[in-house]
Amino acid sequence: MIGALLLAAGAPAMVVVCDEDVRREEPPPHGNIGMSTAYRISDAAPAPRAMEFRKRVLHRGAAIGLHPIDHDEVYYVLSGEGEVTSDGVTRKLKPGTAAYLYRKAVVGIRQTGSEPLALIVSYPNNQH
């Protein structure tokens, strides 16, 4: 019944994405500090889409460098340990913690500890 209602409303079909189908080994954005495994999950959804949803694993010593953001953004830690910085304030993160970062802040995150830092990164897509 719900599926029929959504179809009637003109919503696109859902997209189901497997990690391995969107996995890439690459330096992290904003400085190319170390190496990471990127899972660009929302890229598998056709445009227009309203949000970005990604998983990134920062290998030992890797970091997403400091950069300004023009939207709110969330980093949610799945495993490992790290430190997130927003406008000069740095806080530790561990599995099960999230950092809600605000538009116009200068933010970044780095892996600390003995295992890679796996996190979900989500933010609105300003291009839709």
C-alpha cells in the first residue's frame, strides 16, 4: 500500500547500494593527508538528490584536512578513534559518537589510535 502511494506521488524508486560496489582507495579530501577507503554511497542515487551520504575509512595517520563548509554536516564514528576540529576547537571521537558541524565553520577530522577510523559523513546536496 505504501509503495503504491509513493509511486502515485511521483517519488523515484529506492536505490540499494552495497559498499563493495562504490569502494575506492584514495587520499582523503582537503589536503590528501595519508590514504583512505571511500564509499561514495549517495553517488549511486540518480540526480537530483537532496543529500550526500558517504562512508570513509581513514587509514593510520590520515586526515580530512581543515576546510570551510557551506552547509551543516555530520561525522558519525563507526569504529576507531579520531579527533574532529571545528573553528579551532578539537574534540576526541570514538565509536558511537557524532560531531554535528555547522555551516560556515572550518572543520577537519583525523585518525588517531591503533586502528583505522571508519565514519559516516552526511550533508545536504546543494546542487539539487
